[in-house]
Amino acid sequence: MQRPPEQLGLRVRVMFVSDRADPEQVTRQIMTSPEFAADMAGFDTDDIVDVQSVLLDPTSFSPIR
């Protein structure tokens, strides 16, 4: 059953990982973890329409630089 757009939830996860880490591997590890499962409890996974990983470059004033 498709929900109207106003009832769809948006979940965003921001992670800081080593620049030597493989983003796809990190994503797989997180999405199969018990902590991720707990975060998603009560959320109908059939409603997931897209999963994206986006690499962000820190700005010059970023505390992680």
C-alpha cells in the first residue's frame, strides 16, 4: 500500500569515516548491524524507495580537517 507523501518518513544518517575506508563496505556493515535494525524498528522497509551514499569533502574550517 502506497502512503501519501505527507505520511512518508525521511531518515538521514551522517557518518564520519576514515578517508581510507571503502564507503560501500561501511554502508553494508552499518545496514546489517543490530544498531541499525533497532533504529529502523517500526519502520516498514517496503517504504524504502532509495538508499544513497554521498561522499562529502570537509570545508577548510571543518573541525574534521
